[in-house]
Amino acid sequence: MQAIILAAGLGTRLKPLTDTMPKAMAKCAGKPLIDHAIDYLISQGADHIIVNVHHFGKLLRDYLLKNNYPVHIEVSDETTELKDTGGALVHALPLMKDESDILIFNTDILTDLNLKDLYRIHQNSQNDATLIVQDRESSRKLAFSENGLLSGWINQNTGERKADDGPDKKLLAFSGIHLLNLKLIRAFQKTYGSRPFSIISAYLEVMHAFKIGYLKAPKDIMWLETGNPQRLENAGKFMKNRNLK
């Protein structure tokens, strides 16, 4: 299994930590977030990992290259232009192995979700992309039709809507983890070229031409977000207590 860790963001919600470092190098329970992500993906069967860099990109690149990870780590350099969540995949396409699928993972997530099973289900489903979703509180929800395919998006706070999100649709929160076929990334490359673009916006643009499905994460998994200092601190306490048990 190959994977890409999205680690290029500016980390504005993690200030002041990110005034001097990329968010991926912020420590949780004494360990940089990027190492939590890499170790987790390796435990789930990843044998080829790409990390995109932008904010303090050289610092993160040097850190990754000097560490002796048990799998090959590639660095997708976005220091000259931040490519956003979709453009990052197109930019990293030359670094991807010639396999059918790739897993996308956000560096600010800590979880024990079983990705091996989800990867297998995705490949058997013949979906072009499979989004890992949760039935949790969130102002922004993706809508899925009765056949399990993406049909729209809604911001429940502002009322903003994209495409079809009628009352008969399932509304679920995106987890930031997804699996997609490389042919879909190549299709995005033809549409967007090298410019930055949001992956969710791109999914909504192609949802009638490609199969964009979902898998719901179990409710009993560990799920920690580290996007701001308080959440990072809380996650660190949880991880330390977990490791002591």
C-alpha cells in the first residue's frame, strides 16, 4: 500500500508553535506528529510513503531525510507554491508507484482505524475514490445518495450548498482520510493542471463521472485531532496515558 501524508499546511490554528516549525513537527506525547503518522501508516501496511512540504519545508525535508525509517519516504516539495489538498496529489503524481490506488492521510490526525480492511474494501468496491467518513457533529457535511455515492455538500451553519443534498440523502462528516485510484488523479491533472485546488471541490465536480463512495469509521476507534494547541495538548495527555496502560 502506498500513502501520502498531507503535511504542507501553514498550521495557522497551531500558532505560536508554527511560527518556528511546520505543524508536522509539533510534538504530541514527546513525538513529532509526522512520526506518529509514518509509524501508524507502516503498521497498517504502507510500504511507500510520500510527504508533501511547504511551510518550513526545508526543515521538514531535512528531518525526514536524516531519519532511518523502515520504508522509503519521498518528499513532494511545494515550497514555491502551496498546492492545496487536491493540487498536492497532482504535484506528487510523479513520485507515486505504478499501483492502482493511494491512501491520503492528514498529519494532524491520530487514530487506530484499521486501514488494511478499509483499503481492501475500497479495492473490491471498484470505487474511483472512497472517503472515510464519520457520523459526528460537524457544520460541514458530505451528502451521499442511496446507492452510496457522493451527491453533494452542505455547510449547516451558513446554509451554503453544492449539488444535491436533499432530505433523503445521508449527511456525514469527512475524516480527512480517503483512498483513490490514480486514474482519478490523472483526470484532475487534465482539468486543473498544476494549479492549487481543493480535493472536496474536485470530487463534487466529477461525482457524476466517477464513483466517489464512502466507508463509515466505527464509533469505537481512537480519533484525536491536533489542529490547535489545546487539542494537541489533550491528545498528548491521552496518548501518554494510553501508553502507560
